Amino acid sequence: MNPATKMIKDLRIALKDFESMVKDPRYLWNGRDIKDFSLRPREAWANWLICAVLQKVHGVDVTFMEDEDGDGILFDTRSGNILPTEHVSALNIPKGERLPEGEQRIIDAINLKIARGPEYAKGKTLVVFFDGAGIFYRSKIRENIFKKHAFESVFCVGLATSDVYGYIYTVTEFRDSYGDNSVTHKVHINEDFSDWVVSQIME
């Protein structure tokens, strides 16, 4: 690992830094770079949301860092384990077109990366960042991708609601080793981006 690689050391401090980017979603749509950090805003934000869930669920100190070759690395600071990520956008705005609603929007994005082959996927986690899907069923996504890819896991991260009380994002993890199961959590960020709550969603 390059010693010059920048790592997010504190998720709470980083959350405040994300406030302006999330509240003005043009930063997430257009992919404009973050100053002094190599990841695009939507890549960094999705990685932050995943780390918030992993910390809650597994009780481990997981954060993320830059990646010279990919879209960021998830990093367990206790064990030293790293997991490179590759991201794909399923947002309406960057595409300049209306994508399908429901689970098909997410499945299509995953298939774009599956098509790049097993060598591309080996040892990586795929992250789909989406909006506008409306109602979707994670069981249908799992059925469509199960045993069809070589990624370590697939995370789907999307905005659920935003209002005066804050923002709620959903984070769904798919692993072939889970068998018939997949897990979705919601991350509720309060209105001033000073704190968050993670809870599991039962489908």
C-alpha cells in the first residue's frame, strides 16, 4: 500500500465534510473531483455509507481510503484487511436518460460490470450507487446475480428519502455465501449531519 494514500480516519468528521455535497446532489451527479482526495464524491459517499453499516453490524473499525487503481478501498484498521471497490452509477442525471425503475435499474448496472469478466471482478467489491428506483425487491436482484459474478460481494446504495429531519439511504449487501439471504440496512443521517443511526430493514 502506498504510504501517501489518504485514509478517512473518523467517519463522524467526514460526515460533516459530506454535508454540502449531499445536500446539493449535483456534486454526486456530475462526478466532480473532491479537493485533495482522488475519489469522486459519489464514490466516497457510498463508501462512507457502507462503512457506517459495517461498523454497526460487525462492531469493527472499518473505514475507507483512496485507491490508485480503483474506486476506493474498504479498510479494517484492526485486522489490516483491505477490500478494493469498483463503483457503477445508476443515477438518472449522469446518463442523460431515464433508466428503468424497480430492481431492473440495479440489475442492469450490475450486469455492466459482470460483462467485464471474472478477472476484472476478482478480489473486489462492486458498489452500485442509484436513485429513482422506487419500489424494488432485493430478492429479485439476488436471484438475477446469484453465482453469475466473481465479485467478493455486491453493495447497492441508494437514497430512500430526504426531508427536514435528514436523509435516509439504504445499503443492501449481496454475498453468494449467504445462500438465499441478502441484508438491507437503512442509514438515517440527521438534519445537520452530526450523527447517524443504522437499522436493519426486513423485506
